[in-house]
Amino acid sequence: MTKYCGQLSKMAFRADSPVQYSFVLDNSSDSPSVNSFLNKKLKVKFTGKIKCIGCGRAIKKSYQQGYCFPCTQSLAACDFCILKPERCHYEQGTCREPEWGLKHCFVPHIVYLADSSGVKVGLTRETQVPIRWIDQGAAKALPILRVQSRWQAGLLEVAFAEKVADKTDWRKMLRGPNGEADLQATRDKLFGELATDIQEIAGKFSLGDIEILTNESVQTFEYPVLEYPQKISSLNLDKTPEIEGILKGVKGQYLIFEHGVINIRKYTGYEVEIEG
């Protein structure tokens, strides 16, 4: 049995086929392979200690996947416009951290279609392709627009969300491989239905800021899942500090055990012991 201990971050991965996952722990020089635990007993134990990933102080409860409450009120990364980028308020001079905003929000973004639990529209920084798609457990994904800011991407996402979902149904995503949707046909249909909306949004910005992508290829992803659960039972480290069982798969940021699933990203900042 090998034991690792440290402050947990979301799982890292290589976009191989299947995706190769590894645990990320701040006190470990190793990045233990998650795939190596497949079909073996794995234990994840929460020690009771949590550190804010923003300021580093010890806290009793985390918010927004790893932050203390004061950080959620002061950091730009925790502002409401991160979840609703169409409500960006940088131009109003009220951005919490203008330099952070320029670095993270006013850079090229991709609006995409993905099939994770059915077709959905989403957005991500161009540098986060394909990381964002794998984090969401997408079976396939297709870039459809390239823009110059998160705000522009958010406005377009809202328009597309009138026709398709903008969120992943994580329970449905974990029940099967998915991937039946024809994303290119869906893209062409949406471009036809939303042509006026796209033109109106593009008209608010400089010429060339919004680029329609018609020649991109669909990217597909295979996940290391030996057995998909018939019934989804969510495991919670706050309620059950020690989770142990046979690991049946990994998808998105979820570990799939024989008796339930756990979202590793939810526990960013938690100190854990991993043994297998």
C-alpha cells in the first residue's frame, strides 16, 4: 500500500486515449497516477484541515471550490461575472482586480459546443482547450466562435443558450459514455437560427473581434471508466471524511467508486491522505 498526503487540487491529466489522470497534492513530490488505481481499493481520507487557495490561511469551511469567505468578496476570480461573463463590469471601472481582469478576461476565448450530457454551449479561454472539455467530462467538443474577451464570449453564450443547454447534467454525464450528437450539424443549424443575434453582438465591437469558425474538427475523448454506475450516489468528505472502495472509473473531475462518486475539484484546498 502506498500513501500520499497533502492539500488537494483538481486532478491533472494528459489528453491521451483514454485520458491519463493524476492526483495533485501540494506536499507530494509525486503526482500519483489515478488510472493505476482502477479496479483496486482506493481510500481518500480528509484530515479535517482546509486552506484557502486564495490567501493560504486555515479555514473551517471553503466556498467556490477552495476559497475563504473574505476572498470570495474581494478577488476578481470569485466575482459574479465569472459565472455570468455577459455581466462583465470592467468597462464601468468596478473590476475588483483590473490587472487580473486584463490577463484572464481580455484574452482570446472560444465559444464551443460539447456533448457531455447532451449538447451544450460553453466558453473557455483559448489556452484552456481541451482542458475545459475534459474537466466537464465531454465525449466530444467543437469550437464554433473565437472572440477577443470573456465578455464577448458570454454575450454569445447567452444567445446560444436560448436554443441549447449551457450546463452539464453531471449525473447524466456519469451514467454513460455519451457522444451521440452530431456537433457539426448542430453548429450549422444554430448559426442559421441565430445569424441575426450574432450580427447584433458583433456590431457592438471592433471588426474582426468575433470570428465564426466553420472548419474546425470535432475533438473526441475517451475516459478510463471500467463500469458506469446505474445509480448516482454523491460522496461527501465533509459528511464522510474517509471514503474507501473499488475505483471503477474517472471522468471529468469525478472518481467513480462501486458505491458512489466524488467530485475531486469540489474539495480543492482540503488536506487529504490518499492510500491504495
